[in-house]
Amino acid sequence: MKAVEIKKDIYWVGAIDHDVRNFHGYLTQRGTTYNAYLIIDEKITLVDTVKDTHTDEMISRISHIIDPSKIDYIVCNHVEPDHSGSLSAILKYCPNATIITCANGEKGLEQYYHGNWNYHIVKSGDAVSIGKRTFNFVLTPMVHWPDNMISFMPEENILFSNDSFGQHYATSGRFDDEVSKDEALFEAKKYFANIVLPYSNQVKKELEAAQNFDIKLICTSHGIIWRSYVADIIQLYHNWAHNVTQKKAVIAYDTMWKSTEKMALTLYEAFVKKGYEVALRNLQVNHESDVMTDVIDSEYICVGSPTLNSEIMANVAGFLTYMRGLAPREGRKAIAFGSYGWNAKSVAHIEQYLQGCNYDIVASFNQQYRPTQDDLQQITEKTIQLIS
Ligand code: FEO
């Protein structure tokens, strides 16, 4: 397999995973890539590796450029195995290579692989020259593991950003302008919502550090490389990390005999009437990771379930658990709703989850059996009143 030269003597040597659809619970409907980069300089340097399932693909691409035994340095920006999974294999070719990583990186790699490898430990502000080029390192712990770091190469204006700015997006194009811009930005948004969102405060620090760099290329570890839309993706990261919402509501629900669905549709009509963009998401047919992509910029989060055996529907509970782990922590308003037969429990359960997200619950609607037109009218009136 051929490498792709992205700048003179700098090659993409990663792997494309067209088939993956589940990334620990995240629906990767467009597959993904594991990006690694090879730099031919006085010290031949590999930036990150790929998931172990795709080791041969990466080594084939490297071998297209050089004998892998000639690698001097391997920069490990992140320990998670989708980027470190091929380290053991590549180090069989170049056992004397030095791994450049941070202290948490060394600790994590040794806990995973017990390799007792050669390490050069860096901290924020450290620079490592590889000849004509230099890596400037910034540690970005908890975006989204303790070991994360990014590195900027000023001679080439490249930011090696690892997971940040990435997308689970398998395409034949390697650059943002070789694919649909809308698809790339959507997948970046989905990635932020499902991976990065809980670490928004750390992302703010990362963006502050990035302001000091004149970035022309963002070489991510997943998906396309940003070169034409660098300013767009940085601005979007700024918005997402700063919890910027749109005039938008997401309504996520499940239903048994359509009573809760009638309530969901009534909320939908009320928000539409007030000029809101509304994402109506029946959890029977929408994946929770897609709903999170709607949550990220929604002012209102509405969740509904009928009572089922004193509980809520299992897929609503699954979604709420997932959202509670990822939830943006400030300034979101929530509505709980649901129907019941003889034991009104679901709305209280949903409220508990929403409180766990630190959302401000502005209304709750509980309905026995099937709502009448009058019942639905009351939901409409109250909703319109609270969003006026
Ligand atoms: Fe793509 Fe956190 O690994």
C-alpha cells in the first residue's frame, strides 16, 4: 500500500478502517482512519501508529518509503491502542528507536505493553530537533486520556493534534478539500460530542496553546487532514468547548402505545412555533451517539419515556446514562415527559438522570394513559410560555 506525501518528505502512512461501526459504543457509520505520519529527516521519525488490526497496512506504507529498521524516533502523542497498538510490531523492526512521549505516556505504554522500551520524556514547552525540523510539545492531559499531547512543527506549520480535531471518517481523500466539507465537519462534531465533550475545559487550554502557532495543516489521528478549513474547525472547537448553543431543541424519547410519542410531537410543534430548530429522535431508530451530536449545540434537551415495570424504557435509560457521562455542564435546559398506566414513575426517573447532567429542569409532563387534545394543549401552552 502506498504512502501519501502530504508535504515534501512528510508522509501519511496510516490505515483506513472502512468496516468499523462500533467504537466503544459510538456508531461509526462512516468507518474511521488511524493516521500515522513518517518524516524523513536526519532522524527518521514516525508520529503515532495504528490499531493493531491494521499493523500490516501501516508497515506496508512505511516500507514504500524506507526500510522500517531506519526509524529513529516514534512520537507517541496518545497511549490509547488505536494509536499505540502497532508499537510492539514496528519496534521489532527498529528495536533501538526512541519513543518520544510524556511521563504519563511512558507510564501508560508500559502498563499496556510492558515493553521496557527506550523513552525520551517531554513536557510542555520542550522541543526536539530531528534535523531540519523541530517538534514543539504541548501536553494536553485529559483530551481525553492523561497521556495526551500535541506537537507543532514550526518549519512546516503542522500541528500533529492526535485525537483533537479528528473524525471517524474513512475516505479515499486524505485532505479536507478532497471530501465533502459538510460530511467532514459533521463527523468532527460527532467526534467532539462523543469523545471530547466532557473535557471542554482542557480543550480551551489546548486552543489557547494553539493560538501561539501559525497552523497551516492539522494532522489529526482520525479522518482527514485539515488544510483548507483550519480556521473553520478551530472556530467550531472554540464554540463546542465554550458550550455555545443554538436556538435548537433535541427531543429524545421512546414510546409503547404512542402516548409518549404524542407528547414528543406536541413539544416538537411548540418549539417549531417559537422558531427553534428541533431534532426529534425516537430512540428506537436513532443511535445514542447521533443524538449526542444534536445535544452538543441544543439549548433544550427533552427526554421522554413511558413507565415500564416501574422503570423507564431500556433504550432511554441507555441514552440517559450515555449522555450523563458526556453531558455539557452549563446552561442547558431540560424537559422530562412520559406516560404511564397505573404507576407514574418514568418522569421522576428521567428527572434524576437530568439532574445528574446538571441541567436546569424547566418543566415536566406526566400523562396517564392517552393524552386528550386538552392535555396536549396544556403541554403546548406551558412549553410556549417557558420558551417565550
Ligand atoms: Fe483515537 Fe483516544 O484514541
